[in-house]
Amino acid sequence: MTRTVHGLSAPQLTIDGEGVGSVQRLAVVDPATAEPFVEVPAATPEQLDRAVAAARAAAPSWRETPLAQRRERVRAFAAVVRENVDELARLLTLEQGKPLSRARGEIGSGLAYVEAFARMELAPEVLKDDASEYIELQRVPLGVVAAITAWNYPQLLSLWKIGPALVAGNPVIVKPSPYTPVSTLRVGELAQEVLPRGVLQVLAGGDDLGRAVSIHSGIDKVSFTGSSRAGKAIMAAGADTMKRLTLELGGNDAGIVLPDADPGAIAADLYAGGMSNCGQVCAGLKRLYVPAGRAGEYADALAAVAAKVVVGNGFTDGVDMGPVQNAPQLQRVRGLLADALDRGGEVYFRGDAPDGPGYWHPVTLVRGVPDGVPLVDEEQFGPVLPLLTYDDVDDAVRRANASPYGLGASVWSADVDAATAVARRLEAGSVWVNQHPMLSPEAPFGGLKQSGIGVESSPLGLLAYTDISVLRVKR
Ligand code: NAD
């Protein structure tokens, strides 16, 4: 194990503008080899206290920095990340497993959001202005924000939170997943070139550090992306200090294909909807409902797409899909698949995956799995997609909605109006027609039901990092 990463120094924690080590260390595994490739410092509880104190010290002047200057600093932050995209993408591929081109794409996409937030306004709203009184609705920062992120999109998820938190006037402490802390730590280091000390800090650590964040009295908001299980724990833990919360949690997105759709025309998009990022997408297509009479056609069309997919090390040219990100997740996916096959499921396509070490799982397409089986009812978060059949659309809508989750959903048809009418009946924070998923900076993104609370992205995502304060001046 080395303390350098491909010839670069392993990144440190960033606390109060300085790179610091720790008495605790975290070994980070390359999922393509199942071997640790680097050790990074893991923050102690005392270091969390120091970071919170530094953030609180930085908060007043960051809050009082005029919005235009904060936005300018945030643009400078985006620029410094972009200048270092090659290094960051390599770190991301090493720690996460995704192909290098996708790693670059993830960072570029995250930066597009940061830059969009850096163009947004936070103007006060005048509610009354007459001879008797002036009333103004102000959007004030919350204080210190903690951003806790998952391992599937470490860069995108942290940039989604850093951008609006900073523009809105809050210092941020980022706690990436212990499986993928490396590229986020490096972003913390790079940010010190352009941001005042204490305004952006990054602390690596395990779930215990997340729990310490979620009860810390010096943290005003937790913006969390991860599992519904951890989201519930954070909500409970934050009650005592009345923390503001944004929770972006799990999903079990259904896609309903209407009878008129052409399998050959949509199979590639359906496949990508389910299998992008090795199936590890919160709003990925996780249950595909097709008309019973056409199941064979869909199975053939999806298998034809899947047959062209190359699974391998993300640094190898031409690879479309990397490994599952971590060992427990690989075990979970294997377990869900084995259970579904025991309960009547049938594999209609199984792709190739490298032998030997690494958390490899072949692309696996299954059918014949009844509702009520965990592969259908729970979030699989891996490269296994069940094909389900329905006899009438009302039944498909009912089954799609029969989930504690409500993150995304889609409807597919050559008749856009018919698909849109069905889409309006689906219970999800984002409902797509003839695509899945599709996110962009102008639209809010969040979950209904147990998929989360609040939204990210769009001006509403910026407001999530503010509170309302009403100013009333008697005349
Ligand atoms: P996870 O909940 O196990 O971990 C996410 C983060 O939370 C990590 O940094 C972890 O250390 C921390 N954490 C864990 N327990 C905690 C606790 N009790 N208190 C505070 N922090 C805690 O999730 P994961 O396995 O890393 O990620 C996969 C999950 O994330 C999936 O369910 C996926 O759907 C979800 N996800 C959701 C979105 C979204 O936008 N809705 C996006 C990506 C991933």
C-alpha cells in the first residue's frame, strides 16, 4: 500500500485552509483489483470539532461577502477543479471503478451545476412598501453546512452541494463516502487556492464520522445523499439541534413501456437507463414493465444491446462498464439475484466480466420474477435488471406506485401525449417520457415518499441552503 496515487501525493484532510494528516487512516480499495491502492487520513472527532470551529469562524465574513463576489469565488473554484480534471478523473476511476471517460463526464457535469448556481440570484423580495411599513423577505444563509455523500457519484454529489451552499453564503464541510474519499479530498485541497480558509473543508471518515456530523451542535444543515436507512438516522439525530436537512435517498424506479412502443427503437435507451454506472444510479431504471404479449421482443432487443457492452478496468480503452464499487454491494447484488432465481426468475442474458480479483459482476437481465421478490421490491443498485410484464396499463401504474420509494419513473411510447398522460399518474420526484434518467441544472431533483426530503439543482436547490428572515420597518 502506498501513500502516493499514481505518482501523486495522497490527498490530506483540509481543515481551516491547511492540509492535515490524522492518527487514523483509511485504506481505499480499487474495485477493479480488490486491493487497497492508497491510505488517506480519517478525521478524528477532535478534527471534526476543529473544522466546525473554523467554519463558524469563517461564516460571518463569507455571509457578508456580497453575492456577486461569492459567485465570482465559486466560479474560480469551478475553474480550478476544471484545470485539474485529468488528475481528478484518474483518482475517481481508481476509487470508484467507472471508465475514465465517464469519470471526466461526471466532473464536467458537476461543474456545470456549480456554474449554474454561480449565475443565480438571491434577491430579497419586497412584500410591502407604503407609507406605513416596509416589509422585505430576505433569504439568509443557514450557517455551517455538512455535505455527506455516497460512493456512486462522489464528484457529482459533492459538487451539487458545494455550489449552492457557497453561493448562498454558508461554509461547507464535505464528508465523502469512506469507499471513495480520494478525489473529494483532492478537490478540498485545490479549493484552498481560491476560497478563504474555513469556507470549504473536506474530512474523510467512516459512518461514525457521519453520525458525529449529524449530531454536532455547530452544524446547521446536513445535505445528505445516500441510503434511506442512513437518511432516517440523520433525520432522527438532527432533531435535537433542529438541523435543516436535504435528504437525497434511495429509489426503485419503474419504467412502463406502452404497447405501441418499438423495442428496437428504445432498447438502447432502456438499457442505459438501467445499467449506467454499473447499475449504481439512484434514479436508475430498476424495474422494467412491458406488455405481456411483447416480453420476448423486449428481451431480445435488450439482450442485443447488452451483448455489445464491454466490462473491464476503467483505465482500459473501449470499456463501457467497470466493477461494482465495493465488496458488500457485490454480495448484495449476487444475493438478490440468487434469491430471484430461486423464486422463479430466469436469466435471459448474462454478459462477460473479467475473472479474478475485483468486484466484477456481469450484466444480467432476468425475467419471470414475481412482484414481492426483493430484486423487484427493493433497490438492487447493481447490473441486474428485472423485466416484468403487465396486462393492462392501470395495473402497471398501480404496481409502479406500490413502493415506499418515489425518486424517478418513466413511460415509453411512440405517442408522446399518451405517455405523458400515464406519466402524470406516477408517484415520483422526476417522471420522464422516453428517457430515464435525465437531470439538468434548470430542473429541481428530489424524491417523493422515502426517497428523500427537499430538492437539489435549480433555483429551488439554491433556496434549500437559505432560511427566510422577514424584515419589517415601521414608518
Ligand atoms: P450510505 O447511506 O451507506 O452512505 C452514504 C454516506 O452516509 C457515507 O458517507 C456514509 O459514511 C454516511 N453514513 C452512513 N451512515 C450514516 C449515519 N447513520 N449518519 C450519518 N452518515 C452516515 O449509502 P451508500 O451505500 O454510500 O450509497 C448508496 C445509496 O445512495 C443508494 O441507496 C442510492 O440510491 C443512494 N443515492 C441517492 C441519490 C439521490 O440523489 N437520491 C444519489 C446517489 C445515491
